[in-house]
Amino acid sequence: MLGNEAIARGALEGGMGLAAAYPGTPSSEIVESLLKVKNKLGIYVEWSVNEKVAFEVSYAAAISGVKSLVAMKHVGLNVAADPLMSSAYTGVRESFVIVTADDPSMWSSQNEQDNRLYGVHAYIPVFEPSDPGEAKELCKFAFEFSSKVRHPVILRTTTRLSHTRGPVPLGTIPRLTTRGEFTRKKEYVLTPSNARKDREAMLTRWERIMDEVNAVPFNRIEGDGKNLVIASGIAYAYVKEIIASGKVGDGWRILKLSTPYPVPRKLLLEATEGVEKVLIVEELEPVVEKEVKAILYEEGITVELHGKDLIGLPYEMSHERVYSALKSFTEGRKPRVLATSNAKESLPVPPRPPTFCPGCPYRPLFYAIRRYLNRKKLSYVAAGDIGCYALAHNPPYNLQDVIIEMGGSIGTANGFAHVLDSVILAIIGDSTFFHTGIPPLVNAVWHRTPIVVVILDNEITAMTGHQPSPTTRGASATENYIPLESVVKGLGVNFVEAIDPFNVTQVENTLSRAIEYASKQREPAVIIARRKCALSALRSLRRAGIKLPLFKVDLSKCIKCGTCYNAFACPAIYPDKEGRAHIDPGLCVGCGTCMQVCPVNAIVPVDHSDTYKLQKGLIEKFWR
Amino acid sequence: MVLNIVVVGVGGQGVLTLSKILGACAVEAGVKALVAETHGMSQRGGSVIVHVRVGNDVCAPTVPLREAHVMIALEMLEGARYLNYVNPEFSLSIVNDKVLRPPIPGAKVPEKETMLKAIKSHSALTVVVNASEEAIKLGNPAGANMFMLGFLAGLLEFMGLSMQGCCTNRTPHPSADLGKANAAIFKRGLMEASALLERIGEGEVTELPWLRRGFFKT
């Protein structure tokens, strides 16, 4: 079972009746797996429009007495930080578990913030499992804990936990309560006078929480010796394995922590009794380290203590880092090289950054935009956003100049337009637009900001694994389709045109008119580029058992210009030693868009043209 | 006893599918297995590495550098990229005879011979297989991963884990035809593994200390 699936299972075993989330790697599979059993168990589960809304949906259930869960990636909690802070003030009536999936090493994120710090900031206890099996048990326990102390709890997971598969023994799922009851109380209304009372009540709850964490069965002392290692979350797995290997000698006591915040004081004091040295091993920020230092100081205990000085701060944990830290710790020396990234290459090989899939509608779109900007020699800024299209930052497209957060493209475009004389493009996906793209577009309409917004509508949240979005047609009977045109027009945008990104000429013409409109009318223009994500189209084609048309290069016509493999850059097209193009039948998905970019029409369907036309007609509806 | 496997390739080649089935079958055969995947951004045609660790002593999800017993490379350039995981003293590298050029303007891929030489010098034993070619012949152009799964199942079965039945049940079958093709490709990989096991200790096929019957029983 995947770590995220284990968390979902733990939630069900903990009695969860409602879950909400916005997808984001590495958190997505939690609610994805809950959705699969939603009907069977009669619980309510939804993909919300963003993390803030998901948080509020779940919080409302918890204060109505329905045990609930909200899940998001680490940066998603920034979006939901506002209700997060307040939820600790009001407390909850039933279990409220906030799952944050952090991404040390930034495998799929813009930063590697440590969300245990949100626990410190908001007065919310943080639970952290060490493997998929424990993730299930700990999630279940988090529901019990939250219910007991009437307070939200944070369950923090990381990429290596969420995306690791391992054996998970299953328990029973109790009868799940899905209907609640809301009792009016002043506690829920955070006007200043109520908030002051809530603040005091929260601090009283916090006293109890600090005491309760000492009895959490997932915190324990293992082994005995003069050296104490305090390991939190997945760091424990590495510490345990290296000590068990015997490579660092014996005489180790381990304090395994599953509540990095607050650190269980009594248990810590018990663990430090009679030890000579302490090493704290944790990923990212020194959360436990600072707590331990504070507690030991308060208790008047002086002991040699190490942590980030030996284990290093950034990136995820590894055997090498833990081994080197334990070695330095026992030998009493500074580590020679502070371990950082794992990535070292043995043979100089070219990088292989992720790229648009064969058949992706974004490739011809960015190719056309790039070609247009080059031809017109326009000065421009392409404000980018979070999604597959962030890959257009890479060559040959180079069309994402700023990417900082969800919805940031239109937001920063607003600012660029007021200080630069260039063409300002904002490029954003459909799901991201609904997430946080609407307020900045309203801002642009309001202030007559001349920007061109390109909304890439592939009718799905693609990057995170194809979760439905408001633009998904016919997802289910309980979900409405919201056409982007109606939203954008409703916001007051006057230039709104939908185009087919597979049509390179149409892209260029529409872009040209939109740029002219924005600069003349001094207001935003919106282009909606609509075509299904190639992966969804291909999945349905495969299920329908339809054979894809294949393409080949007529080598007698090929002029070795490289447009198809260097400028269009489809991974299915590669050059031979002479520079002539070839199409890999194992990768080509038959979209046929490359035919448009070849200047000498050397790319042709493998099958006879009549057969191809028939085939094209047949497959087109799967792509739209 | 822990068997460390790294599965590398290009996003879309089915690295995740292969590793997922492998892990599930090992667990079903009664041994602990952890499979550390990479998702999201790293999946779209990018370089992918999945760590598979099989054995009841496993705690941590990733394979330590230079400690992989087996490297499965679905693509040669990716095999050459992750050589820091293999060890010339004991590693077996199984390399698909397939090169995918990164679609970057002007990308220069080293010669196949250069890459193979590097892989060979870093591994105790290197086996080059025609996984992609066989997959195309047997009806699924994207089925090289099933070949590799078959190969691994053959090795693990020899080492004492009953894998074959479980793997056969789990090979994906999005359509009837593809299901049949995948089963055939899996079998092809399995046969190649048996052929290798028979040749071990002969000529160029070095004996590997861990590749023995009863590895998972001791």
C-alpha cells in the first residue's frame, strides 16, 4: 500500500465521515483513494477548488461533530493558513486532522518548507510517521487524539513516506458518522472580544496537549547506551537501519518521536537520563532540536548536543547523511563535507528534464507563441504558473519567466504591466485559474491592466494525476461543468476567444489580435486554449481499443532543419547522425501536429491518406 | 537480508508500474518490501528512478549509494546516469538496448558503446536485453517494462520468492489484446532470466554472491 493510501485507510479506521482536498504532489493519493470508497461507505469526499476552501469544508464538518480530514501539499497550507490559525482558537467538536505532505528535496515543488513549523505557529500538535505501516496507525490515532483534546491536529508526511509502498496491516473500519449537528457558540465567532476568550481557552488546551503527548504510544525509547539519538518521522527509519547494521558500533539509545511538536517533555527527560551526548536527526528545519534545547535549558541539564551541525539542513534524509553524522558524532569531529544532495553523476550525460508528453496540446501552443514572439521581435514577459505548463520554462520554448506560486501568473502580470513597456503574458492552467487565478483577473479588469492571459484548458488537473476540475465535462452527476468563457466574461473581460492549440496558425493569429486589443483598449484579453490532456485522450482511446495512426518522415524530403526535433521538440522525433528526422513508433501517439511544423511537408501518415482521414475522424472526438 | 533494486528509465516507460507490481508480489510472497516512487513533475518524460528494497530488515525507503544489487535500466542513458547506485563488486545491471534522446535542442547523447562501457565498468555483471524490441514484436510497443518485470521475477523466484503467479495476475490489461501481449512479454523476460541463471559461472558471466538459491530463506 502506498503511504498516502495508508493515511486514507487510517482515517477510515479512525471514523472519518468527510474529507476534502486540493490535489498536489505528494498528497494527492490520500483523497483519491477515499473517493474510490466514498459511495460504498456513504461518506462525503470532494476535490475542492483550492486548499483554503477544502480546509473550511472540513473544519465546518468537525465543528458540527463529523470527524473530518483535509489534505494538501505543504505549500497548500500557505493558501489555507488563514483558517488554520483560527481553527486552533475555536477548537473543534470532533476530530479534525490536517494532513500536510511536505516535499524535502523539492521533487515536485517550488520550495521545501517544513510545515511542522505551522504547528509551532498555530498551537497545533504535529504527528509524523516513520513508514507506511505506521502512517496508517498514526493517522487513526490522530483522529482519537483530536477528538479527545477537542483540537485540530496536523499529520505531517513527506514525499518518501507518501510515495513509498510497503506492507500495511489492516484494522476494522467502525460505523462512520456522516451527519452532524451544529450548536451555536460564541467560540466560533472570532470577533475581538470572543477571540480573546478563545485565545485563553486555547492556551489551556495546549497545556493538556503538552502533557498528553508523553503518553502517545508511537513515541518510545529503544536500546540503551551513553549516546542518545532523537529521531523524528522518517529520519528514524534511517537511524534504525544504520545502527542495526553495526557500522557505527553499539551503545546507542534512540528516542523515536512521532510528535515532533510539542516534544514530550517527560519522555525526553527519561531518555536523556545518564547519557553523555545527544544527536537530533530530523529532516529540514531544526524543529525538534530547538525544542529539546529549550527544554533541557529549562530543566538545567547540560549535555553535549548536536543536530543540524552534523546532519545538515536542506534536502531529504539519506543513509549517507545519517551514517556520516553518526560517525562524526561518535568520533567527536566535524563532518568533512556536509551532506547535501544525493545527486552525483558518474558519466557526463545530458540532463533529461521532464517535458511535455507526445501529443500534449501545450507543445504546439508554446511552439506557436515562441515562433510568433520571435518573428515579431517583441519585448515580452511571460508570467508563469504551477502545472505541467511550467515545463515551458525549459528550452526550446523558454516561456515561463516567473513561477512562484499558484495563481501567481495573473497576479504578477498585473504588476509588470504597470512598470514595463513590454507585452505582458500570463500563462495559467484551468485548474490553477479556478484555484487562485480569478481574483487577480478581476483586479486586471478593475484597473484596466493591459495583459494577455492564456488559460490552458485541458479539462483536468493534469500534473498531479488527473483529478477532475470545474472544467471537466461529465465527471459525475454530482458535479457541474463550468465553461471558462462564462466565468471570464462574467468578470468583465471583453476579449475572450477559445482556440484549438493543435492549430498553430490559429494560435498565432489569435495571439496577435489579443496583444493588439490589450495595448489599444488598455484592458486584459483572455485566450482559452482548449484540448484534452493527451494522457486522458490516449487512455480512453486505448480502452476503446482504437489503433492510433502512425507517422513517418519521408527521408527524401527531409532537409535536416531540426524544426521538429529541436524547436517543436516532440520526444517521439529524433535525429540520425546526419540530422535527418525519424519518428519513434514506440513513442508517437498519432496526434499529427508535427505535420504542421515541417517546412517541407516531409512528415506523412504511415497509412494511405484515405485510411488516415478515416482514422483521424474516428479519434478526434476522444481528443476534444 | 535486504535486496536493493533501482529501476531507472524515462517517465512514461512504465517504471512505476513495474516497481509497484514487484513490491506487491514480494509482500504477497511473505517478505517486506518498500518501493519509493517519484511522481508528478519528475514523471513527464523526465529521468525517473524508483527504489525497491526487498527483505524483512528494511526500514528506510531509499537504496544507499553504491549498494544496489540490481539496476534495471529501461533506457541506456538513464542507466549511465544512475551509476552512483551500483557497485563493481556485486551489482547486476540489466540494460534495455534502447536510447531515447532527451528532446532538448542540440542534446548530445554519448555513443551507445561509451555508455555501455561505463555501465560495465561500474557493475560486476551487465546484461543487455532487447526489451523494447521484444515488446514491439509481441504486440505492445510500450511493454518493455513487462519484459523487465519478467526478468526480475525470474531472478527472485530463483532466490526463493514465489513471484511468477502473482506477477501474471497483476500484469496490466487495459484491453484484451494488450493484456495478452503483456503476459507474453512478461514470459519472454522470465525466459531470459532463466537463460542467464544457467550461464552463471561460465565464461564472462560472473558469479554474484547474493544471486543464489535460498537468499530469502536465510
